[in-house]
Amino acid sequence: MNSAVVSDVERRLRISNALDSYPTPAPTPTLPRRKDDSFKRRSRITFLAKPARLSHERETERLHLALVSMSRGLLQYVPQCVPWSPADKRDRSAQLRGLAIRQQSSIQRLCDVLIGRGDVISWGVFPAEYTSYNYVSLDFLWSKVADSQKRVLRLLEVVRDDLSNNVPLAEVLDEIIQVENGILVKLNSVNKTEIGCVSANLKQTDRSVRPLRRTSRGQLSAI
């Protein structure tokens, strides 16, 4: 064999042996990937994304729900029934009618919005159960009106949440909710005042009643 070829083979063998003896570098450490990382990222994106705005028809449906809840609520039925009350409580009947007139401003505001949108107003009808409130006592009717107003306010808040992506409608509903909440506060405050007066009168009556005892002749006399 040619000496040049042998020397070349030996050179390559020496290089090969040197490479074999060179330590293999350790792999670069990597953090283990958690299985739910991608799910959390998708969930975070979904949470931050705004819900889609409702269609015009869906918005109109919810506006009509708000309108009917007020216009056909028990407070608006009050002028059609004649609650009876003592002469010293006639002012409370006037207060109830005044609250109904105040609510009509909210109804008119919502009607203006619907008309401005080009929608046809649907008023609905009063529930048949309201006829049982004709000629009842004012105290009984007042508590029922307060309960009805609570339901109206809850429905308005739900409608407002559904229309939160429509800023002009949401602002109108915020104003209406503020008015309706003021009506509820007035209903509750007058009712609590009346309950307090009744309790005070009962306590005064209890103090004025004196126990009786039977005398030796069989007659009753106050102690």
C-alpha cells in the first residue's frame, strides 16, 4: 500500500478517535409544558372578548319587556281601582297616584326610544288577577304595589344587562332604573312609617288598658 495513503488513513483514524473521546454535550433543559396551558389561554381570550351585540329584533323584544313591565304593572293599575281608607289617610291615596304619574315619565321615555328606532309599540294588557284588587284597603294594596315594583326593577336590571353592548340604550335604561328605584324607596319608606305608627298605637292602647279584679260583692273594678 502506498505510504501516502497509509498516512492519510492514520490521520483520519486519529481524528475519529479524538471525536469519539470528546464528551457529548448534555441536552438543554426545558420546562415541562402543562397540559392545560393552551386551554387557559383560550379561556382567557374568550373571557376578555366582548359578547356580540344583539340584533335589532332582539333588542326590541327586550325593550318591550321593560315597557310592559311598567305600563301594565300594578302601580299603573292603581288609578283604575278604588282602595278604601280612613279619612286621615286620604293623603296616602294621593301619594300612590303621584308615584304612578312619576312612573309614566319612564314609560314615555321608553316609548320615545322605540319610536325613534322605528319600532311598533306593543302595550300588552293588565293581568286578570288585578281585578281582585278593586275596592280593597289601601294598606293591603300598598304592600302589593311595593312587591310588584320590586319585580319591575329586577326585570329592568336584567334587560339593561342584555343591552349593555348598546351604549345609548344602556344609558337610557340606567336613567329609568334610577327613577324606578326611587319609586320603590318611596313605597317602602311610607309603608315602614305606617307600620311604625300602627305599632305605636297598639303599645299606647296596651298601656291604657288596666287589668280588672272582682270585688267582694262580685263586681269588677280596675286595679
